Amino acid sequence: MVGLAATAAASTTGCQVISPPPTLALHASTEPAPIDSTSAMLIVGGMGQLLGGDGWGVALRIEHQTSDELTVGVDVTGGVGHEDNHRDDQPSRPKHWLLSLRSFGRYATHAHDWVAGTGGLAVSVMDTGLIAVAPHLGVAVAYPNGYAVPTLQLSGAVSVPVRRGKAFSETDIGDDGQEHGKRPSTNWYWLTDVGVLFPIGATDNALSLNLGGAAGYGAENGFVLVPSIADQQRWR
């Protein structure tokens, strides 16, 4: 997953400005929950690139078990992050904020509760005026139990700016010899996250840890790490 850390920071790299990836940290078991149960989750995370921006963010996630196999949900993410900036005349790194709304689904059967298909669609808005859409598909595996549930999720996504907004502080020299700010462009992502979920007795509460990574390619190649922690409460 690329997390819920400030994806605003993930949208800038040393060479290009790219459209941000969706926030995908699993923070859940693949095992279907009881039918008609609803869970609420608060997630806090950070994001970092070795040669790029950094940031942090918070997400609120609600999901509902609609049938024996299907879980649907929505999450809202807000983050702030510093733009990677190499301009000599602007040594400080500008800060940006980003808001993201994502709908998602997870499909698993009780006969094979250790594997689930995942997918969804995210819409992100940035303070620069950027509006981006990012569909994603993936698969998750886990070892369901009542003590510590290890998880692994692999996903693919594409982020497409439908409104590019204002240019970022980094600039290019155009054919006219003038500086032109860089604007976000479409990028593809391979996403992975590993985690562990800790159910707390019979309280229907759980804590979870997750480490996500996103490898971008297309307009810009790069890699981002996103650690996060979450607290979940379920109502049956």
C-alpha cells in the first residue's frame, strides 16, 4: 500500500511531478467478517523517499460485510508533505496538502479465507488544484487466527490527473527559453504491503501494523516506503 501518509509528498520527485497513488494499506484479515457487521478504523502513517519528499497523514476507514464473501468500504485520507525541490533560488521545500476519497471492495470465501481479491477507485484533490483518479486491483493473503494475523497484499494501480492544477516549484526550460513549472502526469504503480493484525480478545477491537511500498513507473520511476498503524473497532 502506499499509504496514507501524505501522498502529496509522493507526487513529486527529483525529475518529474507525478499523479499520486491511492492509499492501500490493508490493516485487515482476508477472512470475511460476520454478515452485516461494520468496522471503523483510524490509521496514522508516514511516507518517505530516499531522494525525494516526505510527509504524514491520517485516514478514517469504514467497511461493511454485505454478504458471506463481499466487504465494501470507503476511506477518507488527509495528508501534508514536503515537495522535493532542487532549485538553488528556493532552498526551502514547499509544503502541500492532499485529500483523498476511496471506495473499495474485498472478496473472499469462508472455504478459502486465507486469500482475497481487492480493488477500488480513489479520487485525490491537492492544494495546487490537482484532481486525480486512481483505480486499483490486487490480491491479499493472510493466516487468519485469533492472536496475530500476518498479511501480504500486492496491487497494481494507475493514477491519472483529470485536472493538472498549478505548476510545482521545480521548473523546466522550454523551447522559448523561459522557465515553465512542472505539472503532474499519469503514472503507474506496483504496490505491496506487509502487516500484522492483533485481535484483542472478544472485544471486536484490533490493532495493526503495516509497512507499504510503491514502485512507480511511466512518467517517473521511483520507490516510496509507507509505515502505518491502525486501531479498528467492529460492531455486529
